[in-house]
Amino acid sequence: MADYSIIEFIVYGGIAYLGVALLMVSVLLNPPTSRSFAGARSVFLSPSIICMGLLIFASGNITMEYK
């Protein structure tokens, strides 16, 4: 379990949820017409998945200190 500062928590959370929101909006506005386009869009989701993984394994202690 890792302790994150409030800035790390905000950055990781912002990247995670912004990536998911952008993928949802892009699929709703312009649905993929072929399988290759769907695969290309899912590549942009990988930083969000990594940041979500970091937040999953964070401990409940979010500090106000800078590391």
C-alpha cells in the first residue's frame, strides 16, 4: 500500500476519469465503424487503466505533504 500526497491523488484521479470520459464521449459521438478503429481508441484508455491501478493499491492515507 502506498501513501500519496493530495497532488498525486488529484493527478492520478484526473487522468483516470478524464480518459474514461473522453473514450465514452468519442464512442457516443462517432461510433467506431470497424474493429481496427475500436482497437485504436482503446489504446488511449491504457494510461487511465494504469492510473486507476495506482489508485486501487493506494492506502487510505492521503497526505498534504509533498514527496
